[in-house]
Amino acid sequence: DLSNTSFSLNLGYDLITSPRLRVTPLISLKLLRFRLQNYRNERKIPLTQYLDERDLELRFNQMAAVAGINLEYLIYSDILHSGGDYWSIGAFGGYAMKLNRTPWIYSRGNRLITDSEIGLKHLTFGLSVSFYTNVK
């Protein structure tokens, strides 16, 4: 199983801006969390299986940073684009790089370490839907 947590920073600087299109730089930090279960998804594990396979559940953590571009199409709720509330539909992409060479491992049974690396595909992309509002 892979679950990740992403923290993004929008620099607030528009590279290209128009009434319908916005292009901004994107910088984000990602915590990639991998989970390996060496047993069937059951609530009870026999003692003999535990003694043979001490590490029945392993967790790997990897930090990555992404630098890229965010492209948004703006959808206004009014015709005159007077600066009110609006939606945006966007796509973003970038280049991901690992911040730590080897992953952090957590194992309940033993204290494990590794000198191996987790492979990372460097090109990343995604879709976004956002709502912007002006506080009055």
C-alpha cells in the first residue's frame, strides 16, 4: 500500500495571467509512506507464523520534493470578472527528487535498517479543482 501526504507552496507569482488562464510555479514536499504486510489481512496470526516471520508488517518512509508548473483555467461566477468568487480547474506537473537517499524503516518486530534505495519516477503530474473567495 502507498499513501502519501503532500504539502504544497504556491509562491503567489503568476508567470502568465489572463482573465481565463493562470500559470504559476509550484514547489511541494511529499512524504511517501509504503506499507508491506507479510500476512493475509486477518485479525489473528498464529504464533508459529509469527516466530517464523518476525517482521509481519514493515513501513518505509521517503521524503521527496517536487518543482514544477501549475496551469489553471479560471471559471468566474459573474460575467464582468469583477474580482468576486471563482473556481479553477487545473493541471500541474513537475520533477520529483528524493531528499533522503535511503528510506526510513519502521518494524515492530526488529530494528531494521537498509542501504537500498526506493525507486522514484521523477516526472509527476496531477489534476486540481480549487475555489477562491475574497473575504469581505
